[in-house]
Amino acid sequence: MRASLVLFAAAVAACDSPFVAPPPTVGGGPLPDTAITFAIFPDSANLFVDDTVIFAASARDKNGQEVAAPVTWSSPDTAVVTVLQTGMVIATDSGQAVVHASTGALTDSVTIRVSPVVYQSVASGARHSCAVGTNARVYCWGSDLSNQLGVTPPVLERPAPTPIAAGAVFVALAAGDAHTCALDLDHEIHCWGANDQGQLGRGGEDSSALPSLISSGTQYVALSAGGAHTCAQTPDGTVACWGRNASGELAVGDTVARPSPVIAAEGQTFTDVSTGSSHTCGVTTTGVTLCWGGNALGQLGDSTLTASTAATPVRGGAGPGYGFVAAGGNHTCAIASGATYCWGSNLRGESGTGSTDTALVEPQLVSGTVDFRALTLGSDFTCGLGSDSLAFCWGANDRGQLGDGTQTDHATPAAVSDSLHFAQLSAGGLHVCGVTAGGTIYCWGDNTSGQLGLGAGFVGPLTTAPKRIPFPP
């Protein structure tokens, strides 16, 4: 709403002398008689809880020139916002609020809408998880032994979602064994946590308890964190990796760790890349699935058990037809036109073939009739989302990581309890977290380090079925 006031003089007769009206006041002082308009800017705001916005107000004369005038700020909706006399508004709860500004008889108002913060995505590491909220801020929980939570002060563990360093805003996350990386609004990557293998990409091995920009000015569009290495894609499909390389997981032709980003599988461009414990796989823009790194249990899918420092084509299975690949502890899975294939370790049934084998050196079809649209792999188990967004898991289940209400291993996909519909899943070492379309996160599995995010009041080292975690504080 905009307000304007035209000031005018009126002659008033009196018995003894002419009456002169007193000038209007501004916060106790006189309002310049040249001011005719008054407006707040910006003229609206949409905030999340805990966000702030600073408004300004301007009084102007008939020529549009600004006139100096004190301003008073207020709002009747004190349950939703706190208004300071500097023009700063702090969102304290969800709802709608009107903020008023006045200078003398001139007033203006703006409407502010405050939304609650819910979750957009989640990433699980070995013993911790982090999530991005709708306010682009990051919340982490679980083990903090290596400062992988990015919170201050560092502690051994945090059992509930905790905001990371103030002011840090991100759009995507990846969690490794003991480090975390995130993509910011400018498409640059920041990492924090353990850095003994250079997995933070900072150019050295100094760890960081807070988000630290990697030593590259390159823009990225996606990222994946493995055991102690990290890979990311550039807009043109080039993949850069950094960190541990003892098994050749960086695809640079040797086994020397790199503390800064280097081009992996040089000459190839990718539509998808995924990092495992000590191996990496990706789908090229020509539809070929390549893997490199550790291969002791056949996780490269190249018909051998030999590690490779160069990108190697996956053999058999759906051939060049994979459109999505996911790497886990020592196994790999991929999707081709709704059919799911896995290879590598199958000691606990994590490859989903219906039996348990020492190693699968080529892709094998996952048993069952579910058409999966997304996969996430833990240390020795696998989870996927069906076309109806229901979750299924298979493999090891001693810590309840399959979420089916039991601690019994399954060599074929088993439905996660409670028939929840998820938009995204992320498997950690021995736990899983998933976010629904409505922004709620549920977690299940091992909780010995608080990695389920259920809060200090949750009693128990594990849970075998999905439990809802608190919304961001």
C-alpha cells in the first residue's frame, strides 16, 4: 500500500490574530513541508523462519527529491516478526505479517510472508548425515570426530540436526566417510571434515571444521563423496576428482593422492558419476558405463578382480544401456530402462540376485519386479526408489539398515516399513535417511553416533523402521 499527503495552508480567522497551524511532526521532530510522498522498499518480502530483511523508507518532495526525515517502524504481528527501529525485520515464526513505517502523518506498509523451514535433500556419510533446508542452509548430525558436521564448537557427536556455520548457503550436498562437501549458489564447492588424503580439495592435508572453498575456480553442477575421495561434474560433463588414490579411484593413471582437483578419465565426458569406498563409476555422454579404482570384489564390473587406475568399461549386463550408476562400499548398481543390475560384493546379498556370492565380476539382474528410478548404496546394502516412490532395500541388515522392521539380511529387495513415499534416499555406512516430497526426513539403521538425527531423547543404538527426525531448529 502506498500513501501520499498533499500539504496545504488554510487561512483561519480569529478574534485577536490569525491562527497558524503547527507543523506536522516526524518522530517528535518537524516534518519538512516539502515532503509529499513516503514509501517503503522493497515493497514485499518472502522469508523463511530465522531469515532477516532490512527495509528502507523514503520521503520525497514534489520533484522526487529525497527529504531527510526520521522513520518509526512497527508491526502488530509480533508473533511472526520482530521489527527493529533500524528497519531490520527478523522472521520468528511462520505466517503473514504487516510492517508499518511512518514519518509524521505519512505512512506506508508492506506485507511479509514467512514460511517454515523444511528439508530439500539429504546426504549420508559413514556415521553422519547432512541436509539442505528450503532456506538453502545446511543442517548436520551424527559423528563429528573429524569435524565433518561443520558446526562450532566441534564435538564428538550431535544427535539432532544442527545448523552449520552461520551464513553458509548451499544447494547440494555429498557426504563421505568423514568429510562433507557442498555446492553453493555460484556453483563452487566447499568441503569440511577429514583431509588426511586431500579429500577436501584445499591443496594440502589440513583439515577444516568449517566449509572451505576448494582450490579451484571451476564451476560444478553435481558432486559425489566417496570413502576419502570426492568427484564433481562441470557443466560440459568433465569430471574432476581429488583425495585418496591408493586404488586408482581418481582415474589419473597412478596411485598418488591429489589434494586438488584433477581431471579424471581425461577425454571422457559424463552425465552421471558416483564414488564408492575406493572406486568410482560414471555414465558417459555416449552411454558407456566406466569404472575405475579398487576391484578386489569385482566392483568395476569388467570381468576381472584387478584394480584399475584408468577408466574401464563395464562388461555384460545391459551393455551401454545404463542411464544411472551408483557406487557403494564394494559393489555397484545401475539402472537401464527400469531394469536394475548390480555387481561386485554380494557376501550379504547387497547385489540383490537372490543368493549370496563372494563376488560378481559382471552385472547381474536384481531379482523382483520393481522398476527402480533411483538407487543409493551403503557399505554392504542397497536401497532404491520404485516408480511409485516407495522404498526398497536389500543386503546386510544387522543394524536395521534395510528398514523393514527386522534385523534379517535379504538377498532380494524388501519393502521399507510404513509405505512412505520418498523424493530422495541416501545410504550411509550402516544407516539410511530419506526426504519426502513434503520436506520431512525419516532415518533408520545404526544410531551409535546419533546419525539418525532423532535427538538426544531417542533411546536405542538402532532402529529397524523409519523414524521422523526434527525439522530444522
